Amino acid sequence: MDKTILIIRRTDFGSSTCPSYWVEKSASSLERATEYLVALQTLNNDKAISYSLFNAFGQFDVDEKEKAVEENA
């Protein structure tokens, strides 16, 4: 079974209560997905846009992302 991790972009539109979601990138490992996530967050200068990691079970915990980033630093 393939493990696919999605990097999801969420865009908030001002006072609208319905944000927009878009699959920005996909990866086959948490390490690679974290690299993509860090790169996208670093390049992002728009406060209305945020990125999250999702797999088949839901959103990844923030602590897991931070540990993965620290190990690769």
C-alpha cells in the first residue's frame, strides 16, 4: 500500500467563512512532505494562505512536523 501525504494550501478570503483548499503537492514520505511544507511556508508572504500536511487518517500533528524539521536541520 502506497503512503501518500498531501500538502494542502488553505486560503482565507477576508471576512468569508468558507476558506478554499487546494492540494499543492504530494509526497510518498513524511520527510519529503516536510521538506515541501517548510519550503512553501518559507516562500509564503501572504497571511491569508497556510499549509498543512494530511494523510489518509487526517492532519498531522504540529509537533511531528517540528521534530522532522529539527532532525533535517
